[in-house]
Amino acid sequence: MASGIHPLLNVSDIDRTIAFYKGLGLRTKKDSMGQMTWAMVESGEGRMLFFPKDGNPDLSAEDREWLAGPIGRGVLINIGVPKAARAFEKAQALGATIDYPLSDNPWGGQGFTLVDPDGYVVHLSDRFPGNSFRREAPATRAAAKKAPAKKAAVKKAPRKAAAAKKAVKKPAKKTSSRKR
């Protein structure tokens, strides 16, 4: 059974695309289906597939025309990486076109934006809003979730005891049936 979301991008040169993403430190795979070669890039549980624009001999003329058109307009691809600063250094070493330099994200972590060889705009970040790709994050989040619960339980106990003492000293007030 298939699950997840796996964007499929049409590229002009599979080998160049794989070399680019592998150079950024991402896992890559290249394979064939009949006469058509395809590739995949992985980061964590996320995948992105690449198919050659002209690599499928079974495409109709209409499909070939569509694939030859402008690509990547209005699309920003987010890829989670363990350390954005390290990925940024690799991107610079590759000579990648940097669209937005490495900077601190408002939600924490760091990220930068580049343009891949086919013109796709790609944002690499070590943290997304509400989600972290750092290895230590799951343990840290679990500890943070447990810590406030224990403190809250300790704070509630004295309040209940104090309320019980007040109830003994003062007679109960009559409550009005009026809505407030």
C-alpha cells in the first residue's frame, strides 16, 4: 500500500540532478523502468522523485509539449536536513545559485534557499514550524512534555488542600440560579 506524499519533478538531466542533491548530502537513488530512467532523493521519511522530461518514449505529443514548458513556477520545495549550516557549505562548494542565504528561522533553527539545476526553488532547513529534523529533538520534546505535567500536578495538590481548609472554616454560600 502506498502512503505519504512524494512530489515528482520533471528534469532535463537525471545525472546532473542526482549529482546536485547528492552533493548537498542527501540520499539518492537512480533506477530504470523499462526504457525510462528515474531518480529519487530522500531526507528522513520524505522523498522526491525525478523523471526526465524527454526520457519516456511512450509519451504523447501533448504530454511532451507540457513537459517542455516552464517548470517550478510558484513552487517552493522544503527539505529537512540535520544541519542547515553544513548543507549551506555544501551548496556553496557545488556552486549552487543561492536565492536566500543561511539565516535563523523565526520558529527556530536555520535555513536557506537555493535554485536547483532545473530552476526549482528549494529551501533547506534544520527545523520547520512545529517539526524538527534534529536528531535530539524527539527526546527533548518528550522530556519537555513530561516536565510541565509533573509540575502542574504538584501545584494542584496544595490548592486542593487550601480549598478544603477554607471550606471547613466558612459556611457554604448560597448560589443564585441567575446566569452571569
